[in-house]
Amino acid sequence: MRDASATLCLCLDAGDLPGLRSHPLLKAIMQGRVITARRAAALVDTPEGGLLQAGWLCLNEGTMPVLLPLSPAKALASPIIDALGPLGILAQGQLERTTLPLAGGRLILDKLNLARGKKTQSLVWLRFEGFALDQAAELAASLGRDIPFTLLGVDGAVALAARLGLAQPAPVKAMDVAAQIPESDNALAASAAILRHCLNQFESNIQPVLDGRDSEGVHQMRVALRRLRSALDIFRPILPASWLDGLLEDLRWLNQPLGKRRDLDVFLEETLQPLREAEPDLAGLENLQLLLEARREAAQVALVSALQSPRAAQWLLRLRRLAHADEAEALKRLDQTQHDAALQPAISFAALILRQRRKKLRKLGDLHASLSVPDLHRLRIRAKKLRYASEFFRYLFAKKPAKRAGAALAQLQDTLGALNDAAVGDQLLGGVLGAPGEDPAAAAIAGWFAAQQATQLAKLGEAWEAYVALKPFWKAALPTL
């Protein structure tokens, strides 16, 4: 496998290569001769496609096989190439690699051209070797002010395989990303571990979203952004303010096109499709589906444009620096109160956060039977925030109680979600359908949402009681005053 010590998965236009190689920042830290090598390259696999099925891609760089995971956030057992038997060529072409020796490490620029039949694809991307991730991210961010980098999320060869139709990277859920917060960690170290986990999920879903065929990738990227926002909210008091400037603003900017695509997916797949199956001859539903599918295609184009913009790349690099920052450097930028809070045991910090969020949820949730629709939406948001916090910190506590609490919160959140789906559906259909009394399609959709809401609201009391019956799994870890 390639050295992934500082893989940033950034690509650039081939026309920007000369400007990058001669960039003053790189010239200032150059320590040796730039080396460019060209060699034949090919993607290979067994006749049965065993490597791709196991989640791996094999790139032959000359005669040297390199194994690349299709989903880098997942921990997969590395196959033994010699034991696989004969390998056949899936696609072939040429790899041009430029190595720039720098103070602290090396910058590797790969330009890969691959052909499969009559279809040819090419890509240029960069990676760092020898650098710490925070150093690599800072260097890339500085270069990115002049060179328009864009996001890949995977090794460039994997991205090319997807473009050639050879591999389709699968969406990655948060639970699929390895994570661990040691009990000895302080709150600041825990913040870095959690931010890295959220970032790994986000980056792992870049290729599924760019591909656009699987709506689950869009959903999981949106979940990753929500988890990132929740983590930044939790740890804001113990992080340097200057490091956070603009991060939430850019997150909200990226979430807008992502949310539009996701809302259309939910309506088409979870409302319109089952409604059409139940009422196949109902007038207006087929035309509505065609209209919303066209809107979804437009939303996908807008999402890809945002995700592949230099702004998105700069945002991710800043988050990378934050998640891999040197602890001593971060502590120097905090005042005394922040400093003390950052160094408290992670488990104590977690218990305080969980108590605070549970208290806010209980204050509103105990009134659930009499809440208005807007207040029920607020309750859903509070349940979601507590759920994310519980998931972040579950590694610090006994496994079974934390898992039970997470499941109860998920059920509560899902029960309240029907109300939000109806509100989003109304926004999507604004100006499209007539009044329910005049338009059969509008009447059917209104009836569908009403039935879904009634079903979920009938379960709300039971879901709430199931949650409040659980004892706080974090109570024993609260610091004594």
C-alpha cells in the first residue's frame, strides 16, 4: 500500500502543473533536484473481479503492484497479491510522477492517463510524504491560494476507476469509520479524535456523491456535515477562536446544495414512489415525478460544482489542520479558563456536555404531548444534538448503556422526523400543485403526509418514555465540585 501518512486527495488541472512546480513557496523550501519519471500503468484484477469485490483496487506502476482501498476510512484486510493467481488488465495507460524534495518531506505529483476500450480518462493529483498531516494541510492551503485545488476523497487512481465505470465506491456510514478515544485523553485530544472521525466520513463519501447514482452517499455526507457542525459546537469553548473563523459559515454554504439534493431524494424515494405504487393511476403523479427528477438532476450539478470548488478544498484543509494540530500549539492560544477546560479528562468533559444536552432535551420533551409543530421540530433538533454527542463520546463509557441510549434517541429522532418531512415536502411543492381540494395529486400527497404524521405522533409518547426510562450512562463520570 502507498504511504498514507499525509494523503490529502487533492487534484488540480494539468494546466496548473507548471505554476505549482515553480511556486515561490515550494522553491523556498526545496532541498534537492526535482525528479520526473514516466512509466506504463494498468489497473488489474482477477478474472472474477475478486479485488474490486473485496473493496480493493490494484494499480500496476510499471511492474510494481500498488493496492488502494476503494473506501479508505474502512479497515480492510489487505489481500496477498501473489496468492490471487493470474491478474488481467482492466485499463491501461501511463503514469507521470514528479517528486519535489522539500524541507520536512516530499511532494508527489501524479498525472495518470488510463484507457478502457475507447474511453480515456486522465487526472492530476498531489500527496505528501514524510510530513505530519497538519504540516501537509497548512502547506496545501498556502499553495491553494494560488492553485485551484479540488477534492477527491480517494486516491486518484480510484477516482479514475470510478470514471471508467470499473469501480463504484460505496457510501460510508459513521459506524463504518474506525474511532477510539482512549480513557487517558484530555478534552482537547478528544476533540481532535472526533473531528478526524467526522472528516474521514465526509471524505469517504466524496466519490459516491460525485458519482451521483446512489442517494445514500448524499445522505451520509449530509450526516457527516451535521456531525462536524455538532462537534465544532461542542468543542468551540476549548479551541482557539482564530482557528474556527469561517469554518461554520463554509459548512453551512456547502450544506445548502447538499440539503437540496437530499430533500429531493427523500421526497422522491420515501413519499412519491410508495404513493405511486399505492395509486398507480392517480392523475398528476407521473408528471410530478418527472418534474422533481429534473430538479434533482439540476441539484446534483450544483452540488458537484460546490464540492469541486476551491472553496470546498480550502475549507477541508483548514479542518484538517484543526483536527491534526499540535496540542501544545493549541494550548498556547487559549486563555487560562479555556486552558484548564481543555486539559480536563475527556470523560469528565463528555459527562458535562451530555448532562447539559440531556437537560435541554428533558425541559422541552416532558411537554411533548402539548407541543406545537414548531416546538416538536425544536425537540427533534435537541434529540439529534444529544444523539451526536452520545455517539462521539460512547467509547469512554460502558458499551451497553451507551448503545441503549443511542438507540432510544435514534427512535425518538425518527419519530419526530415525519413532521419535518412534511414541512420540507410543502416547500418542494410550493407553486407546483394546486389546492388539495382541486388537485388529486395534491390531495393524495397531503393525505399521505397526514397519515405519516399521525402514525409517528401516536408513537411519540412511547418513544419518549423509553428514552427517559434509561439512566444517564455518564452520571458517575461527572466531576465533583
